[in-house]
Amino acid sequence: MIEALFKYYLENQDALVKKYDGKYIVITEDGVVGAFDTVRDGYDMGLNRYGRGNFMLQLCTPGDGAYSQRYFTSRVAF
């Protein structure tokens, strides 16, 4: 299910950013069902209304910065 919701986000990212830029959006099989200023508010609504595993919470921003991580290795040892 999460894969389908993420695919929806990617396919509609440009339009979603125009409407919700900088907000945390809750996505279900019905599309975007809420937009919030904080991750906590979005998560609480999604969990209370849809239950664990039935929604996706995504920071809505342009590009891939909100959903990708880059790691670099070094030879530094602690």
C-alpha cells in the first residue's frame, strides 16, 4: 500500500507542491486528506483517523530532498 501512495505522491508532486508547499500531507487511497504545519499533527491525525499502516505522511517540497537520504563514507574512526 505504501508503495502505491508514494507513487501517487511522485506522479503528482508538482501539483501538490503548488498547493501544499512546506506542509506535511497525509495521503490515503483517497488522495491527500490533510495538510499540517508539523509532522506530529499530521501523524496524530493519520493514526487516529486511518490507523497504523493505512496512510502515508510526506513533507511536501520540490525535488527529492524530503524523501531521499545520501550517505558518504570516510576513513575517520572514533
